[in-house]
Amino acid sequence: MSDAEVAAEVDVSRRTRLAAERTWLAWWRSGIAATAASLAVGAFAPDLIEGSKWPYVILGVGYAGLAVSMFVMGEARKRAVDRALDEGGYAPLPGTWTVALSGAGGILAVVTLLVVLLT
């Protein structure tokens, strides 16, 4: 392998690792957004409304759970990608993760809409 080929391979690996780092940061941004939603819905909204407050508190807990899962899954994903890169392989995103997070987010959004409309 020539020096140019080795340099190109190192550059590809470096770019891939930086892309994986940006993806990990996106998991964190999503987790922080879910944390903010948790506070807004579960802590601040109940103080602003008249009537039953418990639905908002329960939703806040749901958004907090979503946030925790994003932080945990983001770290697990980063480790899987790093391991695959070290071994020269590929780590596909598990379909169960996308289904679980999309389902949880969708359910929280629909329940939030219903709580806002019905309270």
C-alpha cells in the first residue's frame, strides 16, 4: 500500500469518527430537549393552569424517561460504532431502538395533545 493510500485510509477513518461524534452530540441535544420538555410540561405547566395538574406531571415524567433513554442509547451507540470502527466493521442502528424511541415520542406527543385539548 502506498503512502497516499495509507493517508487516504486514515483520513476516511478520521472523518467517520468525527461523524460518529457529531451523531453522539445529536443524541445529547435530543436528550436535553426532552429534559426541557419534561420541565415545561411536568413542572411549569401545572402552575399555569387551573384544574387537574396530575396529567401534566405524568407527562413530565414520560418526557424525562425519554430523555434518560436518549442519553443511555446515545452512549451505547457511540460505543458500538467505535468498536466497529476499531474492528474495521460496521454497526447498524438497531431497528428496535428506532421503533422504541419513535413510538415513545409519538405516544407522548399524542397524549400531550389530548391533555392540552381536554384540560
